[in-house]
Amino acid sequence: MIKNGQQHIASLKDGRQIFLDGKLVDDATTHPAYAGAIASVGRMFDFHSLPENRELMTFQTDTGTTANRIWQLPKSYEDLKTRRRGLEAWTELHAGFLGRAPDHVASCISGMYMGLDVFEAYDKDRAKALADYYRYARDNDLYLTYVIINPQADRSKTASQQQDPFLSAGVVDRDAEGITVRGAKMLATGGIMANEVFVTCIQPLQPGDEKYAISFAIPMNAKGLKILSRKSYEASAPSVFDNPMASRFDENDAVLYFDDVKVPWDRVFIVDNIDMTMKQFSGTPAHVYQNYQAQIRLSVKLKFLLGIAHRITKVNGTTGFPQVKETLGQLAAEAAMVDAFIVAMEAKGSHYGPYFVPDRHTLYAAQTLAQQLYGKVINTLRDLAGGGMIMLPSSVHDFENPEIARLIGKTQQSPAGSAEERVKFFKLAWDAVGSEFASRHAQYEMFYAGASFVVKNHSFRTYDWAQADALLERMMSGYSLADEIGPGVAQAAE
């Protein structure tokens, strides 16, 4: 099934338990805290369901059905590039500001399916559950989120050492029907807009943490699942003109609490196995594939931010200044670096069984450098804008007052357009760069790939040090102390 937007939005009216401001939300699709973002996701599903976008956004499955390209399992370099073009087109609909859009977790589950051999070596029943779930999610065009981090609490202790043994979600009971899970997981980014959630742990677990070593998927309306929403930035942004990003792309983040949630065995992929909980990411293409998608998203987001940077200079009449050209050139080089990494990880890709996957170390190199980049780009935009993003009309209602509108026309002048166009642009720029919504993105991008030391360790672990060491050794073996001062003197020095 290829869903359209109306069908996806209707699927969210399922009785899920969302808590915001101390109250239970009856219907997220119409609630002022979420409706704008949900409508934006609806437009994504509309886009991929249009007949003219079918070739770009869909593929034929092994069973002859048509599915969204987010579920595609590339068999070749060309397949990988074709899938990327679909993901880029989808991401452009939100300019990269939906960090957990449907293509992210779909990429994760698809990468795990590519590594089905790893699951089969662990447990054939659990492998079958994963394979069946991949096909179910693909064939029903599901939007998945995930929760893969435990609550922070006392970070000097493992999950099993916390004061509450079920602070983090773990198995409290099991029977012939499945497992019962109790505790919390974070962060369910996009969970309010998603159909189902993939639950596991990407953090290292220690001996004694076996009950937290789980991997499963359930609907967002599962009995006992409570969605604890963070503050909604959309709720404080009722005007699209004043807050064009927050009013439409606040994907929300939530803590999920599992209040003795029953998970049937056909939805359980791992249970009680610490090693396998790590292998599902590192031993399969999953971690590479999901973060390859994240780099595609980031490349689109940087293009959007560079568009803002360029427009700032046009609006302020500074594009021709040599120092401004230098700044724009630096930004352009940094955005091109992310694009080049994506192309390189595709070109250096290799086969995992029948599947063609991006190069692992090139991905981790991209993450290491890109993680340092976002804050730098944002600060550069602030520097280019000066006070332009701050000294703006208080709201769209200022234009309703003829006298204030006349003064806006006098004080918001620009060589690049009318006062209304200048205000419209700088309202958007502030929402993307400096608002509370934008600040959340700055924090989010810092840790999207994980803590910086974790990302750098991935780069260290996957680099070809043997090749570098061999090159150094070849160079050093081409000369010696004896060649310079004679063998007898060299021996005496030893």
C-alpha cells in the first residue's frame, strides 16, 4: 500500500496516550501543539503517492508489490544512488528539519534485514520475527520512530544499578504469548506522528543488564504505552508567517513509559542478549544505513541554511563585499564537503551478501566532521545577519494596523525587495537560526550521531590503520643510520 497524506493522518487517530501540560491529548492530528507538523508529514505521503513521483519515490518489491523507496534494499551502486535521489526529494519538503522523518528508522530496520544472517545465527525464531516485521512495515507504508537510549539518571551506574531497577525499560515477565516490558526509553522524536516504535538499546550494556537487552516493535497505541511529550514549540507559533518553521516542522520529542506493555513474540527480535543487542547495529548494515540517511538529510538542511546565508547578504546589500564573499565561499565549501562524503561513501560502497551498502569508515568520517559543523554554520548566519533577525515587527498583526504598516514600510527597507518580503524572510531566518525551535535543532544536531567521543571512536575503529602503518614502514625502510655514517659507527651507537 502506498499511503497518501489523508490516510496517514487518519491512521494516527488510534487512541494513543499522549500527555502534554498535565492533560491527555484526545486527538494529536487536530491539537494546536501537533497539527502543523502532522500536516507536514501528510504532505510527504501525498508527494510519494502522486503518479508523477512514483518512479522517483517507489520501487517494486521481491513479491511484486510497490513500496516506498525508504524500504529499498539496494543490490548495486546504481540502486543506492537511485534510492538516495528519492530520499533527497522527500527531505526537501521539510528542508532537513524533520530529523526523524519516516526514512530514518525505515533505513535502520532495512539495514537489520540485510543482516538477517546475524539474527539467524542468534535465534531463528527471532530472525523470522524481524523478517516478517520488515515486510509488514514496508507493505503497509508505516512511519516508524525509535527509542534506543535509556533515561540519563545516574550515568555513573549501569541500567541494573539504578535505584529503580525498572527506570529503564526491561523485561518484567514473559509467557507463551510474549514479553512484558516496564520502564522508560528516550527519545521518541517524531513519535506523535509515527505509527509504530522500534525499541532497543544502542548504548553499551554490562553483565547484569540482560533484562534491558531487548529489541522489539509495537504500535504507538499499545496498551500501557504512555507518551510524555516535551513542550510544544508549535503551540507557541500559531502564525506561519511569524514562525514558518516551528509552526510546521516541530516534530516533537517524547519519553516513552512502558507501563507493563505486552509485546507478542512475533514482534520480539532480541531478548536477554547483550552481545546481540550491539550486533544488530554493528554486525549488520543497520548503523551505516540509518546514518547514511542522516547525512543525506543534513546535506539538504545545509543547502537550505546556505540559501538563508545568501539571501541575508542580498537583503542587506552586502553580497559584493570581499569579506562577505569569503564567508559565503567558506560555507559553500563546507556544504560541498558533506555532499562529497555522501558521494564517496556510495562510490566506496561494497556488497554485504547481495546488498550494496555505503562505505562504513567514510560514513563515520562524515559524522565526525559534520557534527562539528552545524553550530559553526549557525553562528556564521548570525554574524552575517547582525540585528536584522531581531529588529522585526512583533507579529503578523502589526500589518493590520495601517499606521504601523506604514512605519514598517519605512523602517524595513531592502535593496532586494519590499518591506513585507524583508520581514517575511527574516522571520524565517530567525525561526531557523535563533528561536527556541532553532535552539532545539542546534542541540539535536550536536548529538544526532551520538556523543562526539563515540562518533570519533567509530572513525578510529573502522579506519585502515594497517595500510597507513605499512606506508610509513615502507618509507622508513628505504634508509638507515648505517647508510649515513657507516655500519661500524652505527653499531657503536646501538
